[in-house]
Amino acid sequence: MYILASDAYDTLYIGVTSDLVKRVWEHRSGVVAGFTKQHKINRLVWYETHGDIMEAIKREKQLKKWERAWKVKLISTSNPTWRDLYEDFTG
């Protein structure tokens, strides 16, 4: 599962996928219609892996219910500069 942001401390999107690199590329390329394309949310700022898709979906639903401040703290703890982690996969 993953969190995208339009910019540091800006609009967030939480999603789940079995192929993180492909899914983030889709968001970045604008081929995914909807909220992320409309708000230009394409920076991978946080992710975690799960061995089971049902656990990942459960965690996604959990985080979507969190207060925004908790999400910001989660991201800032592991990625204090909110840098685009997608570059780690493509750089």
C-alpha cells in the first residue's frame, strides 16, 4: 500500500496495489482518471509492503480512517523531506 501527495504536506491519496512501480507510473503519467489526475497527486511519499493482499487492503482501510495529522506524522517520520520515493525505483 502507498501514499501519494501532490506536494509536501499537500493533498494525499492512499492506495493499494500488487505492483507499486507500475501503479505509481500510471498515476504520474495521468492514465488513471479520477481524483489523483484531477488534483495532480503523483509523488510517492510513503509505502509499505505486505505478503498478503487482504492484509494490505485492511491496512489501507485503516489509514483512510486516520486523522490527517496522523498520516502526516507517519509520512514525516520515515520521509522527513517528503521526497518522491518513486525515484528510488527508477533512478
